[in-house]
Amino acid sequence: MSAKKIKVGLVQHACTDDPDANLAASIAGIQQAADQGTQLVLLQELHRSSYFCQTEDTANFDLAEPVPGPTTRRLGELAAELRLVIIASLFEKRSAGLYHNTAVVLDVDGSIAGCYRKMHIPDDPGYHEKFYFTPGDLGFQPVTTSLGKLGVLVCWDQWYPEAARLMALAGAELLLYPTAIGWDSSDTADEQARQREAWVTVQRGHAISNCLPVLACNRIGHEADFSGQTGGIQFWGSSCVIGAQGEVLAQAATDQAETLLAELDLGRTEQLRRTWPFLRDRRIDAYQGLLDRFRD
Amino acid sequence: MSAKKIKVGLVQHACTDDPDANLAASIAGIQQAADQGTQLVLLQELHRSSYFCQTEDTANFDLAEPVPGPTTRRLGELAAELRLVIIASLFEKRSAGLYHNTAVVLDVDGSIAGCYRKMHIPDDPGYHEKFYFTPGDLGFQPVTTSLGKLGVLVCWDQWYPEAARLMALAGAELLLYPTAIGWDSSDTADEQARQREAWVTVQRGHAISNCLPVLACNRIGHEADFSGQTGGIQFWGSSCVIGAQGEVLAQAATDQAETLLAELDLGRTEQLRRTWPFLRDRRIDAYQGLLDRFRD
């Protein structure tokens, strides 16, 4: 089996209320990664703005933009200039009153290779995403790029093995998750540690059961909850690159801006699937219940 | 939410070619667990015999027995005597020429509460299970016992998030895996470490994505491959009890017989599912592809 090595980069940083400054931070990270020969850069979820979903405020829809739009244009130019693939999570305005949490894939020629619209939408104290984002209607389809088929998913999708499996079955060679997740200060230190560990571990699980590398890029910093409902979110960073056997190849700190770099061998997937051929033995005759809400 | 605490035990030991001695080792472990107040005991996969699937030999069908049969009778008596639930993995003879890898659940009154017939059957050098075991036809149905609904699965099922999810959707309160897995001496130490780590991690992933505790009971010891195809299997033990947040609560050694005990609070599942309500947001409208062999 032939090796297929690619260098990947993840840009982890804090966000402010100034979208231009946030975009500049993402661009600086992309350039830093490019200087090291990186071929693919994953940005964090909604990297252009603070995590506005802590409150339900119609004014925040002003942060949305069309796809294609100003940010995809700017990042497309950058992708073409630096000859790399960029995965950029954006607040997409599809129409008046219709918005998505969308990840756009820009190929090395600057074109939009494809999009993924977040399918699983959370809604919890501090994460009022059902107010802002209509659930995706593009399904679980990898985006074909010059580097291969990318299984782009977003944040809450991380907890769903169904999403990872559907991408793997559609030929994804890599799973990628832009993310915005952090701690609630009202939780104990033990609980906080378990939550962060669970977040890494469930993604390692997706890597293992599909024999695919996984990239997750999360933000850092504390952002206040202006509704006063919670004490705000302390985003836990910890962006990571996970190998196809579930091994953590690289991981960023919980509190430092970082451009995390790693090299992956996409050829490893076939090697692993020959040794542990999970796809061979799936009992598709007995999986009907996965389409039920509950089997009661 | 009310706590629902149960004490569980896992009996990890080496097996010989003497089924009576193996059963005696399992029984000794069950009694040891009972002495500590354990209410549920999980035995390792095919605990009555050596792992005969290393070779394809029709003589090994002599190891199979009916269910109910002599071993379920003996363990049923023990369950009633000690007032605990026993999950016993057996080589089931269903008819001449029809055999399964079956886990039988014996309730505290000694009755057979139900069975699970291994659904995903591996077949790899050292693990020729497709020769011996017809894939299960009971589906993914938890077994209802006096302690709750048990999501009993077996070994190779461990790698399939579909199996864990189906059990969770059918109301399982606990996932349990009798197991026989180990190292091939031809692999490097690094590879061996990654494999064992992947085995624990993928199960932690099932715990996390379903907010359910997971028990896995594996054997220890080296067993030779009489076909000479491989250097045999060094079973890696490492039986473990995993909490509903994916935390490892207890883990046995790789090379020591051990009766591993832990206390679980089954009430934790509802608490976790309120905080991270994964079941609420499943996109059952978009999961059809999970029933496909490959989405090509």
C-alpha cells in the first residue's frame, strides 16, 4: 500500500467582538502554517466572531454572510496564494430568515470545493444554536478536494458516531471538526476534566471504528454570557490531531493561541482496515433500528 | 434523579484445554465477587475453553453445548445460591451443524433471563470465527433482568458503534462485552500498545456517546496456534469497568488473573443525558446510508 502523506494545520485562537480582528488572527495562523509547508488548514468553528449563541438576540443575524461571500472570497484568495486547502466555519446567511452553521472548503486554486451544513444542532444553556441555525440539508457528504475526500463535520456532530460512519462509508479519508466547546464555571474541576477528556475520547473512538484520522479545532478564551444565565464559557482549546488508530498525534494547550501542525499518512487507513476489517462485517440487515428515534 | 447503585464484578483468568478447570476458575471468581457483595458478574468470552478459533478443526464442535444445557444449569444454580446475575459466554450448539457464540444471562433466581447471539463475526488469522459461529439472529435486544436492562454484546461487536447505539435505543442501562482479544507476537511493542489502547478507547467512546457504563471482560495468558499459521495469541487481559462519561473506573492487569470489582450508579445516565442530550438531536431523517454496505 502506498503512503499518502499530508501536512495539516489547525489554527486555535481566542475571539473578540471584532470580526475583522478574528479573521486576521485566522489568516495569520494560516500563513504561519503555510510557512511550515502545511497543505490543509482547519479553522475553529465560527472563527470570525465571538460565540454569539450564548444569548438569543436577533441582532446577531447581522454577523451572518452569504456563501460565497466576503470571507470565502478573502480565504479563497489566500488558499490560491498559499496553495493549500482551507476549511472555514462560517455563519451562513442563505436567505432572509434562513441561516446555517456551515463549513466551507476552499481548494488550492481558491475555488469552493464544497460545503457542509451542520446537521446536529445543540441547544443548551450557553449554546442556543437552534435559535440561530437551521439544521443542515446537505446530508453527510464528504467534500472532494485536490488532497482527497474530506469528511467535514461541525462541533456537536462530534458526539454522533452515525455522522462519522456515514462520512467513512461515503469515502471520507479524513474527519474534520471545527468546534466551539468549553467549560461552565459552575462545574467542579473533576467534572470539567471528565468533560474535556470525553470530548477527546469520543473523537478518538470515531478514528478507531472507521480507521480514519480526525482533526478537531477549538477556540480558547473566556467569553461572557450577556444574558446573565450562565457565567459564560471558558473555551478549552485542546485542538487535536488524531491518527487512524485513535492515537493522539498532536494536541494544543487549553489556554494558548497555537497553530498546531502534524503530518498524516492517509495510506494508513487501508493498512488498518486490512488488519481489522470492521467495514466487512457490518450487520446492515440488522441496523434498521438506527433510523428510529427510540426502540420502544 | 434517583441513584441506582449496583456492584459489578468481572472474572479475568487464563484458560487451559480442560473445560472443567476453566469453569471452576470462573466459578471461583464468581464466588469471590459474591463475597464482596457483587450483584452482577461478567465472565470472559468462551470462558469454558481455550480460544479454539485459532484453527479450523471440526473436532472443536465437540466443545459446543445446548442452551439451556449443563453449563447454564450449573451457573443458574450458582446465580440462585449467591443471588446475583451472571453473564456467561458459551459456544452454543443450536442444532447439528448450527452453532453460535452466545452470551447467556442468568438472573438471581437462576432462570435464563435471555440470550444474545454474537452479531458481528470476525475472521482473521488467529480468529477464524466465521468457521465456527453462524452470525446471531436475535438482533440487538437488551436482556431484561431484576437489575435492569442489560445490553449484552460480544467481543468483535466492541468495534461497532452501531451495536452500542442500538442497545442504548432499546433501553439498555449498561453495555457488557465478554471478550477474547490479544497480541500477535509479530507486531512491534508500539503497535501492540496502540491496539490495546484502541480497544479500551473505542469502548470508552460507546460509553460517552450513549451515556452508559461499559463492562468488558477479557482473558489472559498465551495460547498456541496449533495450525502454526501464527505465533499464537497473548491475550491482553485489561478487563475494565468504564463509567457513563467514558472514565475508566477500574481496570485489570494484562497478565494477572483477577476478579475486578466496581460500583456503578445507573442513575448517572439520565443526569448526563440531560446535560448532553445526544439522543434528542439524532438526525434519523438522514441516517438511511447506515443501512448501506458502502455509499458508492
